[in-house]
Amino acid sequence: MANIPLQIKRGVTFSANITISSAGVASNLTGKTLIFHVVKKGTGKDLFALSTADAANENGSRFYFTAAQAGALKIKIADEDTLIFKLEAYTWWIELSESGDKSELAAGTFKIANP
């Protein structure tokens, strides 16, 4: 699994497309629920989390499939929600939980910048 660096500008809507694959083959995620986590380094606690099972939050942030059978997802974090990020170090990962087992499907770092 590769470390995928992402960058957020505070106060600006962030979006990214991510494809989950294994050995170069797109993963079929039909019927799966995935959770996108953001954690401030060193805390181990979610600062922000979105699930594919949920509708957009009150600000319009959401994590959803664009083509589940091809492992394609989109992350959208609304401008209001990007303001919670300080100029500090963060990591993110995408988790699949099945039958009590949790798998990390993708991960990376977040670089936070002012607009």
C-alpha cells in the first residue's frame, strides 16, 4: 500500500479521487462500507471521519463511491470543515470493516496550508 500525500487549504473545499486496488487490479467494493479517518499525528484519535454509509454532513462533506465495482471513491471536505485543521501534521487512512476484522486499504499524510 502506497503512502498518498494530500494537501488541504484551510477554508477551501477539498476533493480527491482515490482508487483502491490490489496488485494493480481495482478492488470491487460493491456492498462494502468504508470509513475515511483523519488523525492528528501522535494523538491516535479521529479529528474527522466520514463513512460511505452516510449522507453528506451538515456542511456537505462526504465520502462516497463513484464506481464501487472499480474501487473508485471520492472524498469531499467542505470549506467549513477544512477550518478545523490547524497547521500541524495529520495522517489519513481508509478502513474496511468486515465481520469484526478491520483492514487499512489506503493511507497517507495531509499537508495543511493557508489559502
